[in-house]
Amino acid sequence: MRGETAIGGALGLLCSTELDGLGDQLPVRVLERELRERLGDWRISPLARREHSHRADGGLAATPISSIGPDDFHLIVVSLSEPLEIPELPGNAVGVAVRSGGKTGIEILSTRDEGPDVVPNLGVLADRLVAPEVLTARVQHLQQLGRLPEHRYLVLHVTPATPLARLRPAVAKAAELLAIDHVVVLPTGEKPEDTGWPALPHDAVVEDRLAVIANAAAVVAGDEHVAAAAQAFGRTWVLFDPKGADRAAVEQFGSAEQIATAPSRLVTALRRALKVERSAKAVRVLDEHLNAVARLAEEAFARTGAAEQRIALLAAENQALRKAHQQLRARLIAEREAVVEHMLSRSGDVGPDLATERRLHTELAERHRDVLAALAADRAELAAMRSTKLYRWTRLPRVVYGKLRGR
């Protein structure tokens, strides 16, 4: 693992990468982007709890935590979607829980001394993950494949525990009352039963799932993760949570009015969701938490004694960049002069014409200077004459004489 060279430290992301839910695939993506933006030159690697584990979306490999060495990582960030036992962290690595409380049973890892951090779902940062033009292209591809309708649609997210037969009539009524033309099923886990509505594959990649959510007119979420993604893209959403398992987690970024505990309350919850204003508090809380995680990473890296070496490498890199900029500037100046000389000296009619124009311009400038000098002399002579006593005393006779000649 330490064979890779990096100026900064090494950070591991222990997430539920072997599962195919949005809450398993999305955190590792969000954490990698946000922490790389804060740490820059660090090496960030996804980790897995089991052997031969990989992410469902694209098969990006995740290193099993049992196979890493004691000096491979300075910090390990933990964000799991279910309360599984956390294995012992290797070596002297420091662990930090980015998601705590709710479904994640992590109580020993924290950015604070007084206890574990309880922060909103990482999905509320999903809009930073994929560029809007990429999401638009994904939507167009899904429409060409017949997975998405071309008109407004409502997303129905279902899990293996969703009572789809009971929920289907309420969803159809909600779409009709909200003037939404179609319903699209977004499954998590196993393939759902046929509803007659278009459905995405149960193992669809993250980008496709986010594109479907971002383009929806409304979202009926089956868990907190899809609700958080809908919140990130500013969609109208409700959470169908008959057992109240995700209520506490959703209320960290949404409103209790957006939670429906029964199919009969779904339409009412959607109507209330239309009036709920989107709050940026959850995003601020997550940004502050991730800043604290980045500070912990830097502190853990400094404790290994590698900070001075890193500063020396950064200084050397800075010096090399300065030298490269100076050489580039000198090269650009030389190339610009060469291009100008080439344009002035190339054969054809352009050269003589340019010489003639320059000669005429010089003659014209000299004549202009002579005219200005003569004009200045005349003005000075006229001013001197007007200042004499004779000119002033003869003003009245000159005026009378001028009027007489004018008759």
C-alpha cells in the first residue's frame, strides 16, 4: 500500500461498498470528493469489511481492511449504512465516524472528545458529486433506452421491505393530484415486482440513480438516503416510513411534515412537502464536520513526523513551479518576437507596402509638428500684439470703423 508516492498522508474510507443501495455507494463517493478537496495531495482509498469486495457501480475495487498493514493509513473514515461490528483499526491509524446515530452503530470514533458526532446524511451533498451536464446526458440516455419517460414523472423508491401492493394506489393518486404524468420505480436490493411502471435496474450505477432523482418532479423515498439525495437536488420529496426507523435521521435535513407513516397519508405529505422551504443548515453542519475530519487527518499525519518532510517537498515543488513559470514566460516572449519578425520580413507585397506606409507616416508626423509649431508662433504673436497699449486704446475707433464699413 505504501508503494504509491504522495506528498501528503494516506486516508482510508471504510463504507458499505459491497452493498448496492444508494446509502452504500454514495458515501464513499461523497467522502472521497469532499476530503480530497480539503486535503489535496493525500492518497484516499476505499476499504471493505470483507475479502474480495467491490462496489456494485462499475466494480471499483475496495481493499479489504484485513489485508492492510499497520503503517498504510494515517486516518480511516468510517461511514456504514447498517449497525455492523467495526473491525479493529490497523496499526496506529486514527478512526473517525462521519455518520453516527440512526442505523450506524458507531460510538467509539469521533471528531470530538465528548462523544460521537451525529451529522446529517452525506447524501445532502450529492449535488456536488456529478456535473449537471453529465446528469442531463444520463437522463437522455435513459430516455432512449425506455427507462425514463420524456414528460414529468414521480420517482417511487422501493426497498425489499416496501409494501408495494399497498403503496401503489396511493402513489398513483398522488401523481394524478399533483398533475405528474408518469411514475418511475427506483429499486434498492432485489428486483421489485412488476407494477406496469418503468423501472431502473436494481443494480443501477450511482450516476443513473442521481440523474433519475435530479430530473424528477417529486420523489417518494423508501429510506433516508434517497430522501437526502432528493433534498440535495431541491426536489419535492416525502419519506414513506411506516415503522419510524428513519424519522430521526431525516429530520436532521428535512421536516417531520415530509414523513408519511401510512399509504393513506402519502398525498397529504406530498402536499405539505410543496410548502416546505429547503434549509442549508444540514450542508453547513456537514461542511464543518468534514473540516474537522480534515484537521484530524493533518494532526494524525503530523504525529508520524512526516510533516517536516512534506513541507520540504512542497517548498521544492514551489521552487520548481516558479522556475518553470519563468522559463515559460521567457519562451513566450521569444516566440512572440520571432513571430513578429517573421511577419515583417516575409516575401510578397506586404513588405514594401509596410515600408511605404511607415515613410508616409513619418513625413505626415513631421508636417504635423511643423503646422503645430507655426500655429503656436502665430498665436504667440497675436497675443503679444493684443497686449500692447496701442491695440487697447484704438479698440473703440476700430469698432466704429468696422460698423461703418459694414453698411
